[in-house]
Amino acid sequence: MGNRLGAALCGLTLALGLVATGAHAQTAKAAEAGAAASGKDAANDTGIERALLRQRLIFAQTLASNGGAQLADRTFTEAIAMPAFAELPAAARHTALAAAGRAALQTDDMPRAADLYRRATQAGDDADDWYRLALIESELERPEAAAQAFIHLTEHWPEALAKVDESTVFRLQYLLPRGSDTRLDLLQALFAANWTSRTSDPSTIWLSLTEMLVDRDRRDEARAVAKRVVGPIQVVALRSDKRFDFMVAADSWALNVDNASRRQLELLRQQAEVQPRSLDARSQLGYALLIAGLDDEALALNDEVKQRIADAPAAQPPYDDPREQAWLMNTASIALRRQGRIAPGIAELERASRLGDADEPNVSQTLNLAEAYCRVARPDDALATLDRVGDSLTGYARMIVHNIRACVATAKRDTAATDTALRYLREHRSEGNQVYLEALLRAGRLDDAARTLSEQLASREDRLDALTWLQEYRVSENPLPGDVALREARKTLLAREDVQAEVAKVGRIGRYAIYGEGQLD
């Protein structure tokens, strides 16, 4: 079981009531011996079978409480399969099924854990079970089932949202199809529960809900949700798409992008202050500092975190989420490269890419490092870095891999390799439309880029991302060597009459003093 999921499963307290937690291993052995001695003949008697079932369940729980996950898992499986189990009161079945689900998790059998927790929710309504079911289904990449479980949790125990792993919320809203009813139900449940993030700005969530409500012509509800959109990038999106014109006033203080950036920074600074042990809160703040162009503050934040970690005793780490340090270092790397300090920026990202478990590569920062190597005109280093990524990748991560290969092939003027990479990106562009667009621009395929952009602008699901990407944001005065041609290709694309005409049908292009998400370097 991965560290992220394991930590999340501990987010809510699970109470198991089969035996006292202080039971001894000797008691377990005696129970096992008694169960075995009962024999097949005893099982024919209903009362004895129930006693045998109870002994098996006690034995399984004792094993689970004392680190014997494998045997506990097998014993639970045997007990639940007994005919007498179906005759137990619902509360007893619920307790046993939930305990069995936890044992299955401890043995990394996710599919069976999901089945057991689903059965537990049918026997008894408990917040912990629904939460765990949502996490497991998400880990199994079954977002529909995960969202249904999370919706039930949110609607029945909104107070539990203060304890859940927030990454699940963001992951589900990303994985669910943009226009799906389940996605709408999930985001509406979060809005009704007045959910807010402890460490980040959830404007992406509220922008998505606003868009879905507008597309369903539910304008009054959309107006209410849009009031929670405070992030500068998301405010740019509202200003860019004509679907939102009925509720967007260009001169509104609330939709002033510079004000939005200041408000977001204020929010994230407060969150970092009240969450002193959260690196995620600091990495979110660092990212917002980059968008605002406050490079020195982003670097100072990274240095502060490093110093605090260095000063802390080894047995008392200062942060609860040490893996998040890689993202803060990622942010510092961008700030350094933006200032023209390319070598220190690459070195910081190299260090970040090495953070993580020894047996689990840090995919995100390793991919970012490979991409950075290509952008600083070191294509061979980019390819060598890709070899560290491994094969366990999401669809989006595979898009990044092939984008880097396209970047390398373009730098080397290898037309065949460029075509191969672009073919993959075209066939899988639904995983990352803007990644494909960038690859086309790097390769100088402006006609293909214009056609692709036209398709995105015509699609209700892709339009908002395309318009957000098209805006003219602030750019670094020190472009990376590999980005010079890309910048020129982008300018040429935006100036084309056919592109301007397609944009005018659905939105507009504005100029903003913040850095865009795709133009941070």
C-alpha cells in the first residue's frame, strides 16, 4: 500500500469493536486451537457454528491488532464465507466486514478491500467506511465509484471534510469526465457542505462547478458559486470565456486579476501560518508567489523550510508531509531559472527529483527535470533523465514523456523521432491538449497547432483550458535557450487571422501582469 494512501486511511479514526486492543497472542493461539478442534461435525450444530464463527472473528481481529495481517486476512475470509455470518445482526456484520477490509488493505489487496468496505456500508452507515471506500476506488482508478462514495460521505458527514485527504477531492474532480453528472454532484455536494481547503486555494474546484452550471443554464446557481473563485488564473478564465459574460464585469474589483493575486497570497500566507507543520501549505504558497512574480520570496520560503528541516532533531521532523518538500524545491528551481541562474536552478531540481522513497521514483520532479534539460538545450541529459522515470505512469505523465521526446527530437533535428512523438501526442491529446499544442509549436507545425486549437475552442469541455492558455501573460526577461523559438512560434500562432477569428467566436485574449501556469519559466 502506497504511503499517500496509507496516510490518508489514517485520516479518520476507525473503531473496531470485536476484541479489546490489548488482547494477547496467547489468547489468539488458544482461540485458533479451539476452532480447529471443533471439527466438521460440530459445524452442523447452529449454536456451535456460531461459536466457531465468533472464535474465528476474534482470532482474526487479534491477529490484525498484533501485526499478523496475512493470517488475519485469510481468517476473516474464512469466517465471512461461513453460512452463519449472514445470520449475524447487521451491526456485527458491519464491524467484521470493516475489520476485514482493513486487513485486506494491509495485504495490499485493493480490489477485495473495496468489495469488503462496500459490503460494510450496506450493513452499517459509517463515515470511516465510506471514506476508505472512496480512497480505495480512487487508487484503483475507478473515479465514478470513488466519487459516489465521497458524495455520500460529504452529504451525511460534512464535518468529516475537515479531516480528509484533500488530494482525493482534487484528483476526483480531475479524473471524472468534464461534463458528467457525477462530477457535478460531487462538486455541488462540496459547495453545499461549505468545503474549503486547509492548505490551498480551491478556486479550480469552484471554477469547474461554475462552468458546469452555466452549461446547464443554471445561471443563478453559477453566480453564487463564482463568488468563491478568487485565484488569479481562474479569474482570468472567467474573464476570457464569453459564456460567463452575463455575470462578469471587466471593471469589477472582485474580477481584477492583480487584486485576485494579492488576495490569494494573503489567503495562502494565513494558511501556512496556521498550519506550521504542513509543507503542502508552503508549496502552494510558493506556487502562488511564482504566479505573482515574487521570485525572491519563493526562494526565501524554500531556504526557510530547508533550514528548519536541518535544525530539527532527526527523530522529530518539523513537517508532517516531508514528500511535499520536492514541490517547494521545484518552485525554487523555476524562480532561479527565471532569474537567469540556470545552473543553480537545474541543480535544485536535480536534488528535488531524488527525494522520495528508495523503491518509488519521484516521477513528477524527474519529468520536470528532464523537461528543464531540454529547455536549457541539453537534450542528451533530458533523455538520460527519462530513463529514471519507470513505467508506472498516468496518462498525463506519458504525455509529458512524449512531449520531452518531441522536444529532444526537435533539438536534434530528428524528423522521424519528432513525427513518432507527435503521433503519440495527437492520438492521446485528450490526456493533455495543451501539452500537444506546445509540442506542435516547438516543432514549428503551426498549421497543425491552429487546427488543434480550433477543435479545442469548438469543444465545450476543452474551451476554457484553451482560452486560459491563449492569454498573454507576463513572461520572463530571461527565456531559456530552448524556449526562444517556442515563444516566437506562439506569437505567430496568436497573430494568425484564422486563430483570431476562432477565438472571437467564444472568447477573447487579454494581457495580464501575472505569469500563466504554462509560462512560469
